[in-house]
Amino acid sequence: MTASSTFNTNFKQYLETTQIKGETIPAGLQELLLAVADTCSTLSHEVAQGALIGLLGSAGTGNVQGEVQQKLDVIANDLLIEGVQGCQSLAGLASEEMELPLPVQGTGDYLLLFDPLDGSSNIDVNVSIGTIFSVLHKQDPAAPLQTTDFLLSGRHQAAAGYVVYGPQTTMALTLGDGVVMFTLNKVSGEFVLIKHAVEIAHSTKEFSINMSNMRHWAEPVRRYVDECLAGVSGERDKDFNMRWIASMVADVHRVLSRGGIFMYPWDQREPHKPGKLRLMYEANPMSFLVEQAGGASTNGDQLIMDLIPTELHERVSVMLGSKEEIERLQHYHSQDS
Ligand code: AHM
Ligand code: MG
């Protein structure tokens, strides 16, 4: 059997033929997800050109988060906005790069949120980056769009996923009934189904955190990582390996692919902010994927999917991945409080 005959379901066919909990995927959601995937296919092509089309470097602007925008942050944001403009059931969208939501149809069943280009610090050094997206059910589809419509917990997501632009361009997607993965066929421009029922192993020997922040961490995180580092000579019955790519998309892709735990916890550098990563554009979609793959995701005290946002650009402490490790971290946090 050739590789091409082994993988013969493209994304459009997948959406048309799949049932989620016994129901076909609504046409409006199919249209929206296809538009996102098509845009990411285009973006993958642009990312791969890099310096050849003048894509590297700073855009000379800042975003609402006070961060310097890279050229690719701006291009990815514009491409996604343009790509979903025609979607009939998309009421509006919100982006990590924009202060306010943007109405699309104004009314409709869905709201789209995205981090257009995650891992911006890796663009210029040719390391994996990605796009993260989340689709929320709009509570009152007929009512005109308001910013508060977006302030829903992750449990209201109809779909979530990411596209990682690495050696391969791969998309992970959940519609609330498991996780599937697709790889972009760069010749046809189509995403092709490569994996069903992705599962994160319950136990792991691999953790992922920016160790340079160790001195700023809270006690439960420090205790957990200290024990991983001590391995069999300490509290744990195994030795651990560590990985940190500094693109959440790539780090979470590794967790979904071979297990592990990813952490970007609260730390004392900015004591009044709850964390670095964004709840709506990063933590919620990744938490939906991780839960659907049998893992867990917490801020230490609560499951991330249960948090009710009070503002669009809210930040959060994130620990996600293999269930046993997340339960251990939650236990350490409960002992500390
Ligand atoms: P970005 O969306 O501006 O790229 O920032 C988020 C990124 C995550 O992808 C990654 O996990 C983290 O920030 C890396 O942070 P650090 O540079 O502190 O290691
Ligand atoms: Mg990001």
C-alpha cells in the first residue's frame, strides 16, 4: 500500500462524513473550520518562504498585550480575518493581536478566537510556530455582537485546534468527541487525516517549562519540578527528561503526540497578573484538546475549562498534559493553600 492510499480522507471529507455524538457537523461550523484550515494552509506556505518574501523581523508595532509584533504576527492576523469574512454563521472574532472583537456577520451561531501566530520569538530562528483557534457557541445567535458575548468558559467551545508549522504542517482538532490530526499535503494544499482518537498517556517521564524562571515560581511548582529533577534519587520512582521549545503549539503538540506535561505557571515577576499565557486564545483551546485526549489542564486551583473569563485578554497560569502529573500538581497546590 502506498502512503497516498493509506491516508485518503481530506479535511473537507472528514467534516462532511463525521458524526459528533451521533450528529452531523453543522454546515456553518464546517464552513468556518474549512476557512480556518485553508488560511493556515496559505500561512504555512508564507512561513516557509521566510526571508525570501521579507517576512522576518519586527513589524515596528505593538499589540494590545504590550508586546512587540513581528511581521508574521500581523500578516497571520490579517490573513485569518480575510479568510473567515465570508462565513455566514460567524457572528464575530477576537484575536490576541487586537484590542477589541471584530464583528463579521454581527449575528450568528459562532464566535472565533485565535492566536494567529504563536511562538513569535521563534519566527526568526526557524523553529516551529503555530496558529491556535477556538470556536465558541454564541449564546444568543440573533442578538447583535457585544464583547461580553465572548466571556464564556472553555466548556462553551464548539471546536478548538491548532496548526503547527514545523517540519510538517499538522493540525490537531477537537469537536468535543476526541482529537484528530491532519497533515498538510503541500502539493495539493489540503489537510489529510493522519490520526484518530489521539490519547495522552496517563503517566509520563517528560516535563516542559522555562527553567530560567525557577527562582520566581510559587512553592508547589518548585516542589514538583525539584522532584522531577531529583528523579529516582528523590520522591519519584523515575528519572525525567525536559524539553522547552518556547512555542506553546509545538510543546503541546509533543504532549499530544507522546505524552508529557507542559507548564507556564504564575510567577513573581508580575505578581498581579495571573500568568503569562492568554486564557481565551491559548489556554482554553489547548485545554479542550488535552481533556479530549484524556489528559487534564489546571491553573493549580481549578480546571482551566471551568474558568469564567472577566475580560477578553485575560491571562492564566497553565499546567496541562498527562493526568497523573496534573493530579500531583493540583495536590501540591491544595496543600499549599
Ligand atoms: P506569543 O503568543 O506572543 O508567541 O507568546 C506565547 C509563548 C508561548 O508559545 C510559549 O509557551 C511562551 O510564550 C514562551 O515564553 P518564554 O519566551 O518566556 O519561554
Ligand atoms: Mg501565543
